[in-house]
Amino acid sequence: MKVSIIIPAYNESATIGKVLDDVKSNIQELLQFEIIVIDDGSTDATAQIARQAGVKVISNPVNMGYGFSLKRGIGEAQYEYLITMDADGTYPADQIVKLVQKLDQGFDMVVGARKGRAYWSSFTKVVFRLIFKLMAEFVVGRRIPDINSGFRAIRKSKILPILPDLSKGFSFSTSVTLIFFLKGYFIDYLAVDYFKRAGR
């Protein structure tokens, strides 16, 4: 399996090195892979640390947003199987191969559905996440365990045609989920632990 791993990062110098080490140590069994870090106008050493780790770094000269960076990374990716994940240490890199294996079974997108105390961290978040989840499920008529997880595997051939329609901000993950459901693509979920982020 050949996989492009796309990691947007904005001022994540406290975590990017460890995240990249974790990713590399957990994907050795994949046939071929590339890791692309999109430095979204960071003012710290994020880009420098990523380059020292030996991965491909694409730098936005100014902060353009989460979705913008993902879209840029997807456009640069050379493989059909894509993994998106955050640079703050909240997602388990040891689940990457499982996400990819599910794509290989015929799914178009596989989402890491978050669980754990860090995900349900406050009463306010719980309420708004549940309301938003119910609204999204009403729109698509399907159960959605996690609508805006940033940890997912996607087929490039499926997302590339809709890339111009996706949000440039944090709702990128939500918009791609809804569009994939409405297009009738095959979507699966994998429960993953979600950790408290490091840094700010």
C-alpha cells in the first residue's frame, strides 16, 4: 500500500517532532509512504523541526487556515490513499495502518471516531457536539459517530473533484463528511483514543 500522510501545522513546535517520530515508527509496514507537513504561516520553529525530521514541508507565507492547508497538501500528494491528522499529538499514530487497511477493503473514506475524556472535555462541548451531530445526521439520514474528526483516510480520486467546494477553515472535515454521504460514497468509522493536546 502506498500512502500520503498530510499534517497541517500552525505553531506546533512543541509537538511536531514527536508526532512525526510516532508516525514514522508506526507505518514501516506500508509499502511506500510520504509525509507532508503544511506549515500554515507558523512564527515558531515548526517548519524547521519538520525539515530536520526529513519530511516534505510546504510553507504558507501567512496563516491561511486548516482547510486551506489540507487542500494544498492533498493537491501535492502523490498517492491514492491519503491520511489526514493533526500536529498537536491528539491522535494515535498506531491506528494509521488500520485506517488504510479499511480503505483497501473498498471504502472511500474511513474516519477515526474519537473517544475518551479529552474529547468530552467539558459540558459545553458535549452539548454543542451532540446538537451538531444530530443536525448533520438529519441532513444525510445516516448515523455519524464523529462528523469533524481530523484523523481520517480518504481516496484522493474521490476528494480531488470536490476540493474547490470544501471549506478553507476548520469546517473542512465537516463539509467533506457531508458531501461524501450525499454522494453515496462508502464511509466507515474506526473508534480511536483522543488525547489531550500538547502546547497551545
